[in-house]
Amino acid sequence: MDGLGINGRTRIAGLVGWPIDRSLSPAMHNAAYEELGLNWVYLPFPAPDTGALLAITDAARRIPCVGFNVTMPHKQAMLDLCDEVATLARMAGAVNTVHCVDGRLIGYNTDGRGLLESLAADLDCDPAGASVAIIGAGGGAGAAATAFILGKAARLTIVNRNVLHAETVLARVEHALRGMEVAACALDDGAAEAVRSADIVVNATPVGMREGDPSPIPAEWLRSGQVVYDMVYHRPSTRFVEDAQAAGARGVTGLGMLVCQGALAIDIWAGGERAQDETPRDVMRAAALAALEAEGAEAGETP
């Protein structure tokens, strides 16, 4: 919403995490609110530690807050701070969207469905029957695992430096597998074959967020014909995506997932407050791209 439109009836939404100074979420959310005619404003709420997270969540129960998104490093901690948590968030082991309802905090995870939307829209990829390898074992990996269960993939392998963490991700979703084959492996124990044989490879680690970051896996593990998805969205490209494209795979960064998970959060918060028009993903993507390009120009980078 344009700053001139803020008034005594404006409701608050926002992003909680650390660091969030480079987040694209305020730009894309506020653009969507204006397009939808919602009297809301989306603000950053930096939370460098648990104390700050507790203070923000306590305040959210008392102020006119429609809800907030949660990003690193607090997605997993947010599970225990909610009064109620949706099934997909429990399975993912992380909350990225909180709905504030009459002083109660209801936790959701929209990352998994956002990933499925982006795979379809950006790569024309349907994971049904596919073999999938996910790199990482944090909240992003948990959300990706739920996505591929919903998408009816045939086989899922979690690859992580600490294999126990990968096994924990799989343990949370084992009750919902519906025949999907699953495995966990360490980076140095069969990971190369697991990644090379996969139809879809997802980077669910933060490696790639900073300029100069390497790929989370060796380039030779990727091959022609794969679909490669990097959840990192802060840069126009990453080494992981560049290695994939060089190998003949189709690869993208996570901007589409960012847009789709944000749109799904707006749907949750809005409820019956607006018409049933779909939240405008095109408007959100355009605003996010403009913010990304402006940030790159300010830093002297080529968009």
C-alpha cells in the first residue's frame, strides 16, 4: 500500500527473521495489497535472537496484525510459539506463515506448495512419478519433502552433511509417504549417485546466498535432462544453477517459490476479507524483480 494510504484502520503484516535487510518480501507484499485493495502494510521485523522473536510474537497477539512470515533462523523455533500448527507445517518441521486470529497464533508452511507452483510455472515440471534429491536437512528441506509427497513423486533422497538430520526430516513425513521410496545419505556416502540418478534436484541449503558462494554439490553430480531448483532467490543466478545449465539441465533460482509462498500466505490472512480473485503473482513477481534489480544497482552488480 502507498504510504499516503495508511490510516487508523490499516492492519499490519510483516517478516520476522535475521538478517532481513535484503528481503524482497516487503516490496512484493505491499504491491499485492495495493492491487487487491487491502488496507494492510507489510513491514520488516528484524529478530537477531530468540529474545527478539519472543517479543515480536507477543506483540503480534495484541496489535492489529493480520499475520507475519517467518524466515531464517526462526522457522523451526516458531513451531513451539504457535497456539495451533497446521499439518504440513508439522511435517515440514517449520513455520513460515503465521495467522493472527483473536490473539492466537496459527502456524502454516506455504513453502512446499509454493515450490510445487513454481516448478509448474517456471519449469513446466510435474513431479508425479519422479525421483527427487534434496540437498540439505533444515526447514527448507522439510518443506520440499512435503511438496514432493503432495506432488506424488516416486522416490525421495535427502542428502546432507549430517545424515542424522536427513533421517529426522524423513521421520517427520514417514506416516504420509503413500508408497514413496525414501532414503537419507551423507554427502560422502552414495550422494553422487543419488543426485545423478534423480530427475529433480533441489538445493534447500543457504549456500548461494552470498556472491562467490560455491555450489552445495560438485558440478559433475549434475547431468543433462534434470530439473534443478535452487531455493536461494537473493541473486539472479547461483553457481548451482550455472553448473546445472552447463551440464544441460534446466535450472532456476527460487524467486518463483518466494512469490508463490507469499501469495499463499496472503490467501490465508485475507480469508473472507476480499473477493476470491487469485492473489496477483504477476504483480508480486514484478515488484520482487524491481527490488532485486535496485539492490544490485546499489551494490554495483549486474542484474
